[in-house]
Amino acid sequence: MTQKTKYNQPDAEGFFGRFGGSFISETLSRAVEELQAAYQRYHDDPAFIAEFKEELADYVGRPSPVYYARRLSEKTGGAHIFLKREDLNHTGAHKINNVIGQAMLARRMSKRRIIAETGAGQHGVATATICARYGLECVIYMGSEDIQRQHPNVQRMALLGATVMPVTSGSRTLKDAMNDAIRDWITNVDHTFYLIGSVAGMHPYPTMVRNFQTVIGKECLVQIPVLFKRLGITKQHPDAVIACVGGGSNAIGIFHPYIEHEAVRLIGVEAAGLGLDTGQHAASIQRGSPGVLHGNRSLILQDDKGQIQETHSISAGLDYPGVGPEHAWLHETGRAEYVGATDDEALHAFHHLSRVEGIIPALEACHAVAYAIKLAATLPREQAILVNLSGRGDKDMETVMAQTDVMGDQL
């Protein structure tokens, strides 16, 4: 792909190369076809686009700033580090961008009941927030394991009027919450809209969620040249863009507008958990294989018999055994690189960014910060790294403090 080659993915059936598509039961086909038709009708509609932009500006507070992490850069040495501050959005993460778009679509489809899955709780909070704003019924499916480790977000969802449904099957995390949400959708399709939070699931979700999230990268294309000029950096784009990857919505949101700029490295950071060789991780790209999960073909963590493996990550939002199909395709084509950061590395990044820049990041985003610190130290000073700081860390304080008590002076 050259600088002038236009990126045009997915195809009409929702495939990114061999990944993606819509692998669903007959009972779900009507709901998916209805959604596909509605999205096709409205995604280029001028009135829809105008309302979406207005909501992002007036309700979310966009554009979110790009911040030069000067002290972090100085202490790390090497390349300059910049942070795209999605943590400053209303509700504290990037999730709200996509939620607004899908909720607007649900209203146009006359769906008054919204269901969603959530892991870290940020998608659940964003969904509950918009449902409160629009006067929609809201049901959030959340694994009981995640309910315990993300209790502040559970309280926020309840305060906003959502019903939180604990999921006690399987690993009691994001995968199982998504399973139960799909079952609900099948049962209540006539009046229910399933608002997926990541670039996973059946077509058109990977494309739809991506397109709502590309506001992140589009803003960076405008903001970075202005900021670089002010700092005396003589280039138009960062040398590398880094984001954490679970299902992959924040990463594809910042990656997508840069895909055609081939000189820009795109680096996704998966949850390496206790280590990639321990089996206790959530690195679907680095340790997964092709398979079907939640209606699309992608890279998933599975055993030799095709059974989905349990995952582990200190961050609930990355604790998922699959990845969005576009990420699988970007990996296969070599356009993006995918690496890992362990629980310990994420914890160190959490403390380091808090103490050096006064920014408390979400544990998910800490995986990207951790790798950015490692990479920056190996690069010359004239290079620049852009990190998508996808969320704030209020929700993770109990987890971090418990781990800090265990690790003691190591942090």
C-alpha cells in the first residue's frame, strides 16, 4: 500500500480479507439485517452526521486535547511522548463516542430498550448515560467477576437508571456478558437494540463502531501538526501511534485515519497478563488462531478442539478471548504491529504516569503507556510517539491499591 492508495475495508459482506463477516443463527438474522439496513440508510445522512457532531461537541466535550507529556518524555529519554486525552471525555473514556452514534440509530429505528455488555464498566456507564439522556430503558450485562473488580462503575450505572444483570456463567467476564446479551437480543428483537461496545461482533458492528470512533484519529490529524509546530518539531505526523487492544475500539479509532500514512507505525498493545508463555493472558493476536466468536471470524484464543480458552488480565476491559476482525487483518497484512504488556508493566505505568504527569490512567490504557515508555527510550529525540489514553483510572483504584499492598516497594 502506497501513500496514495485508498484504504477501502471491509467489503460489502463485512469482511476484512478473510476476517469479519456475519456468522449468526437464523433466529438472529432478521435483527442483524434490520440493523444493516438502518446503518446503511443513516450513516451518510447529513442530518444524522450533523446531530452526531453536535452531541460530541456539546455533550461529550470534544475535541479531546493532545497533550505533550513533557516530564514523562524527559524522564524516559529518547522520543517525545504525546497523549490523546480520551480520559477527559464525559463519562471518562472513549466509549461515549460510539454509544452516542448507536443510540441515535436506535432512536431512528424506534427501539426504546437498549442492552449492552461491559467489562471494565466504561461502556456500560456510557450506555447508561446516553439512555438517561434520551429516556431509553437500559439493561447492562456484566460478568460477576468484573462487577467485583469494577464496583464504582456498577454504582454509576445504577445511579443513571440502568439495570445491571450479573453474569455467573463461564469465566464471569466480558465474553460471557456478551453471550447473555446476544441471548436477550434474540428473545426481544422487536423492541430491543443491542449496543455493542467494541469492534467485534457480526457485520456491521466492526465497521459501525470503528466509524463512530474514528473521530479520535481525525482530530489528531488536525491537532498534531499545530502542536508540533508550536514545539518546533518539523513533521506533520507522529512516528508511531500506540493504543491498547482488547476487542480494539479505541485502537482502531486512532489507527484508522493513519492507515494510509504508511510512514506512521501503528502499534497495538495486548494484555500479556502474567506472561505470554504462562497461558494467563488475553493476547488474541499474538497467541490466537482463526476462528468464529460472537458472530465474526477473527483471531481468538482457543484450544485444539476449538473451545474458547479463559483469559486473564488485570484490566477488565482487555479480558476478552478475541479481537476485532480489522485488527486481525491489519496484523496479517503487516500494516500494524501487535505487542504485549504484562500486568506488572501496566501497574508500573499506572503509578509512573500518575506521579510524573498528574494523570491517573485506566489500567487498559496503562498497557499502551507501558509500551510507549519502553519504545521511546530506544528512539532518537527527534521522533514522536502518540498514545491513545483511552480512559481515566478512577474505576481501577481498588484493584491498583490491592496490588500495591501485595507488591510493596516494587512499585
